[in-house]
Amino acid sequence: VLDYAGRRAEFRIARGPLDALRGMAAGRKVTLHALTLAAFAAWLHGRTGQEDLVVCTPVSGRHRPATRGVVGYLNAVVPLRLDLSG
């Protein structure tokens, strides 16, 4: 039965593996976020078999000139459509 209940899992990555991931990201000229998103997408594809996925990620809006002088937590959630058919 689908219940659409979300879950949250927190974990820490030890310094050695984290440095290896950073090196892998730098070697491919991508951010650590992009690398871990790709790994998460591959994991989701393996679990669901779906090739067209939407994953949401938070983004900060502080860098925009319109937010100067604004106090508070500015955050938005952006859906990213991922094509895993290839």
C-alpha cells in the first residue's frame, strides 16, 4: 500500500571516504552535491527501476541582490527532474 510517507536518514561520512569523494568530484569538475545527487539517483533507480525521477533539493536565496537587508532564514526547495534512461 502506498502511503507517500517521507523519511529522513542522517549519517556522517568519515574523513577518509569524504576526502576521496571530494577528490572524485574535483577530478570530474563537479561539486560534491552533484556527485552525491548522481549516486542517490543511481540508488533510487536500482530500488525502483524508474528512469524518470524527480528529486527535490534545497537552495539558498541569499545571494540575490533583492534579499539585501532581509533578516531570517531564506530557503526554497527546487525539484530536479532526472533522466536515467542512458
